[in-house]
Amino acid sequence: MRNGVVHGYFSVDWKIVYNVATKNVPELEPQVLFLSRRLYPEISARLDQQG
């Protein structure tokens, strides 16, 4: 997505960007956390203690 926004700035549909950022990204957070905890338990444990 970054490449499209950077190189196609004038053809970007900002409504789509907003919807992805506000709807799709929050839906992905639990999945990313699950995978990171499963693949990198030591790092995830340290991050959980910090935050």
C-alpha cells in the first residue's frame, strides 16, 4: 500500500486509505499479536511487560 500511495499520490482514493486504516488494521491487530506471541514468545513477553 505504501508504494501505491507514494508513487500514485494523485490517483489515491483517500476514502479507501481511511477505511483500511480505521477498519482493517484494527481487525488485524489480534491476529498479528497471536502470531508474534507464537513465533517470538520471548520478545512478546518483554513487550507485554513494558506496555
